[in-house]
Amino acid sequence: MRGDIQPNERAFTSKEVAEEVGIATPTVRKYGQILERNGYEFLKDGDRRIFVQSDIEALIALRDTKKPLDDTAKDLVSQQNERLEGNNTTGIAVSDTYSDLPHDPNQLKEMLRFLVNELAATREMNVQLTNDMSQLKTAVSRLQQDHHVISSTIGNSAQKTNVKIEKLAEQQNIQYETLLEQEKQISDFLQKEIQNLRDQQKKEWCSQNDFNKRLEEAIQKPKEKWEWLFSLFRK
């Protein structure tokens, strides 16, 4: 039993602590678990934690710390142990005990009305949370379907693109082979034409050479004749 709690000290719920500290209710539970894990002692009503002012200050210290949470929790546990050693065990007035219920019927009705409103608000919050969870599940399901559709579309597009690329590559290979064959045919044709021109040029050269020889022989014969005739006169 904690001895650092003052008589009739006010108790806070997790929701009230969350509003007081300025953090979410799940964060209050998380900080409480970290503190208990390191030896911190909370006043409890069954499994439910009951917070007092010193607990709120501990949560604020966890909220504002720049050190690892477990290290800060250990420091807070040491501080709590020092307080417990210096104080005697005292009780705390829990707001839901029968001894603290008002005896005035009007006050009792007011408290019951407050509890009814709180229950109604809690039920409304639960309904809202249920609806939110349903909408979240629907959104997740739609996202999964969209992801499947997108993945299938990307896969089909990639497959079609690969087929087109393969066809283009095949067409380019065929075109390249065709051009190569045409170039070879043209080269063979040019080689034949060049050889024909060379042969014709050789024939013409041989013909011209024969003609020059005959012409030279024809010129030489009259010269010899005239020289013989002139030799007669010289005698």
C-alpha cells in the first residue's frame, strides 16, 4: 500500500489524466506500463489504475524527458521509494465507494444523471470507434484490391512492352540482314562492272598497241624504198 497518498486525495481516470497531461489515452497506458515495469507502484481498483497528483507528475516527467523512457522511469521509481520511506501508509478515498455516496436525494440523482450521461457518451464513443474500425477495414480492403489491380496492370503492361520490344528487335534484325544482303549484291555487281571495264580497257590498249605497230611498219617500208632509190642516183 502506498504511503505517499494524502487522505481524501482526488483520484483521476485515465481519460482525465490524458487531458491533464496533454497526451492520448493509449499513451497514458503505455507510460503506466513502463513505470510498473521498472518498479513503480500505482493504486489500483482491480486491474484499473487509479492516478493521483504525484502519478500525473511522473507521467509529465516521462512526457518531457530527453533520456530513454526506462532510465527516467527508474529515476521516478527511486523518488517514489524515497517518499514511501518517509510516509506512513494511508488510504485514499475512491470516488466509487459506497461510503462517499451523497445522502441527499437530489445530489444522488445528479450523480446518477452524470453517470448515465457518461455511459451514454462512452457507448456513443464505442459506436463511433466501431464505425471507424469498419470504415478502416473497408478502406484497407479497397487499398488491397487497388494494389492487386495496379500490380496486375503493371505486370500486363510490362509483358506487352516486352513483346513489343522483342518484335521490334526481330524486325530490326530482319531489316539489317536485308540491307546487308543488298549491300553484298551491290558490291558484287560493282566488282563485276569494274572487272568488265578493266577487260575492255585492256582490249582497247592491246588494239591500240597493235595499231601503232602496224602503223610504224607501214611507215618504215616506204622509207626503205626511197632510200634504195636515192642510192641509185648517188652511184
